[in-house]
Amino acid sequence: MSAHEATLSHDVVIIGGGHNGLVAAAYLARAGRSVLVLERLGRTGGAAVSTRPFTGVDARLSRYSYLVSLLPRKIVRDLGLDFRVRARQISSYTPVERGGRATGLLVGGGERRTREAFERLTGGEREYAAWQSFYGLTGHVAERVFPTLTEPLPTRAELRRRVDDDEAWRVLFEEPIGAAIEDRFADDVVRGVVLTDALIGTFADAHEASLAQNRCFLYHVIGGGTGAWDVPVGGMGALTDALASAARGAGAVLATGHEALRVHTDGRRAEVTYRTADGEGLAAARHVLVGASPQELAALTGDTPPEPAEGAQLKVNMLLRRLPRLRDSSVDPREAFAGTFHIAEGYRQLATAHAQAATGHLPAVPPSEIYCHSLTDPTILAPDLVARGYQTLTLFGLHTPARLFRRDNDAVRARLLDLTLAQLDAHLAEPLADCLATDADGRPCVEARTPLDLERDLRLPGGNIFHRALSWPYAQEGTGRWGVETRHGNVLLCGAGAVRGGGVSGVPGHNAAMAVLERDGT
């Protein structure tokens, strides 16, 4: 059957039931459109899901994505979502040994405590003053840029006028972020803490000419207009469960176990061929939204695929019987692990790790960061686990590009996990292994995921958590009005690979829905 002959059984077919696809479905169904969501897996949610990964243990962990910053409150309000976040009272803790003494930098808990922590570590007031000034600059940019994410794409000139700060524009949009960090900060630990936001899932050096690190940094400091990263109450699955409920409640049909195979379109009407356990089927629609990666979009439409993407992270989920004691006895572990616990993320350490990985070797000292969800939100644990003092740990490793795992994913994963946890142990007063819980089969509650695991399980290209390199949040050649357009007039990209995609934001889903409604004259 051709697209010309097809009966229009749906206004919109959405391929992929991740959080962006669900956002689009909810908006469009609420606007009166008939919506069908085709999801390959047996559940919706994509990478924003909660699971019980440890046999016989009632701990519901955010398996892949785990914190919320870029989700606009507008989307939560518009869709009437039953979803909440909680602020972390501690921003970060970075352990370090100075002069043979275990110490560290605790950021959070009030202005006075943070200032004193900087002074103890650095021996003066300069670094804290520089910190305040720098994050004042990023805060100004966040206030100006974040509201534009759910508006039609501004031009570069329009966004620059909106930022209205030449220094901020130069620092974030024009020069490698490493130049600003080295110009403003002197302490290696402080420099590293700042740089980490430029390297999340992004394999880049601080001075990379492509400015991939700047784009990553930008999206990590503008969320909510403040740059805060909050804890999703109930885990990340609580968000996608709420989105699925909103979409269904508005009339959308969510079809799991339906794998899209092909999209045929003449620009006005389209057909999607899909496969289920019972065979192939056909769904016809006026609009098709693709919540998968740009590579998957090209495969569906028969277009030339974009440049290959590559992820560069290690994700580890752990369950502990108790939090470990720290060598730095001046800090309560309940505070240190409540925020982002930086491990081997000094500025020089990050540069060395990148250089080693770039030559095809695992970093000898792998950088990573950890946080404990259950300290802020214990609802993800069964009451008996909470009563016994159990806690979760989420670890995110940097500078581990997918290429390092291609030869033997299982062996390299195990080696990297050992190296990474050894770096954590170096700052603990007791081995982490002594604190780990065990599952019903007696195995330690540790689950590690490499880029290749994400590629296999979620079809993230190269395991890239953003689907491809992050984009600037302004219009460029070919980006279209909303940043979701493709060369096919009625096929839109609503996944993380859209302009202004990446992270758990719902922005591409919102923008694709707005593009459809505009085209329909609504």
C-alpha cells in the first residue's frame, strides 16, 4: 500500500515511547489529535526508567538517567503531571589529600560553610570569590537562555542580544571553556570541579576547538534558569509513569512491543511499518514523530545517516547496607554523598584521563562522580531497607569512550569498574566492598553499564546518552523553526538528537508537538 492509498487511521504516529515521545503524545492528545505511540520494548520510558536490578531486593533505582534539571516546570504544569523533585542541600564534595592529610571541598549547606570550605582547602579567599563571580555569570545566562528552549529557535544574534553580556557570551559560546577556567581559578581541585559539567557523556578536552565541551557545559548550568540538579521523587520512572498516564488519560494509545521498521512519506501523509510478536503491521498518519536517534531516523526513512555518535561514560548502580566512613573525618558521609561526590576529577587528572583514553587506553585513574539518591528521597527503597540503614549509590564515570570496549566489552567493563572503585576506596576509611548489600543469590548489589551496553539495550548510537553531540540552542543552517524538522515535511525528530535535545528535559517532545499544532493551524 502506498502513502497515497493509505487510510488515515491516526493524526500522529510517534516512534519511541521515551520521555520525549510521551511528552509529545500528551500534548497532542490533549489538543484533540488521535495519537499512536509505537515502542519497541515491553515498557515505555526509554532511558528514564526505574527498575529493581538486584534479585530479591526491593530497591527501585533510576537505571540510566538519574537527576532532573532541564525539565521545564511549564511542561509539568501544562500536562498536569503528578511529579515532584527535591533539591539537594549539598551541591558537591571533592575529597583530596593535601600535605599528607585527608581533606576536601564541600560546596553547599549555606554560604558561610561553603566559603569556609574554600578557605580551608585553598588557604585564602580568592578561589571562593572567583567561584561566586563565575557562577554569577552562568546564572545570568541561565535566566536568559533557559526560557527560550520551549520557544521557536532564536538566531545566534537574537540569543546573544537576549544574553546581553559580552563577557558571558565569549566565555560560554566562543572560547574553549578551559580558557575561562584557567583564567579565573588557580586551585587544581576547584578547576576540576568546574570542568566536570563540560564532560558529562562528552569525550572532549577542556581546550577542544570544536567547543563540544562548551555546549555540554552550557546545558549543565542553565537548567530551570538556575543550573540546579534535583532528585526525582520516586526515581526517574516516576516521571515517565506520570507522562504515560497523562498521555493515556488524554486518549493516546501506547503500544509496547511494537518495533518500527520503515517510514514511507510523500511529505503530506505517511505510513509506518512495524513488527510485533504476531507479525508486521501498518500505521498511517498525517504526521510521524521519531523519538529515536538521528541514526535510527535515517534507517527508518532510507536517508543517509549522520556522522556516527560515540558515548563516553560508565554508569554504575549500587545498593549499600550503610554509607562508608570517609578518611576526611571532618565531613559527615550523609552530607558528602548527598551531593555530587567527585572522584579523581582534579583538573590535571581529567586532562590525563582524556589523553590516555584518546590513545586507546583505559584511564589509569578513572574520573567519576557519585551521589546517593536515597539520602534525599528514601521512597525508592522498601520501608524495611530504610529502617536498616540501606542507601543507594549512583556512579557516573567520565572519559570512557565506546571505542575502548569494542574488543571485549565484558572484560573491559570489569577492569574499569575495579579501577574506578579503587579510586573511591582511596578516600574511604573502610573498603566499599564491606558496605555493599547482597542480592537474594548472595551477589554484591553492583550493576555497571558501558556505552556498548546502552547501545545494545536502548539503541543509543555508540552509547551516546545525548544521541549525538549536543547543539547550540540557536538556529543554524537546516535546523528549522523548532529544531525538530527533517527533510520530510511531515516527519519530525522529537528525541534527544533534536536541536536543544539531550538530558531529561521533554523539550524536543514539546517542540515537536508545537510544530505539529502550528502546521495544523491550531
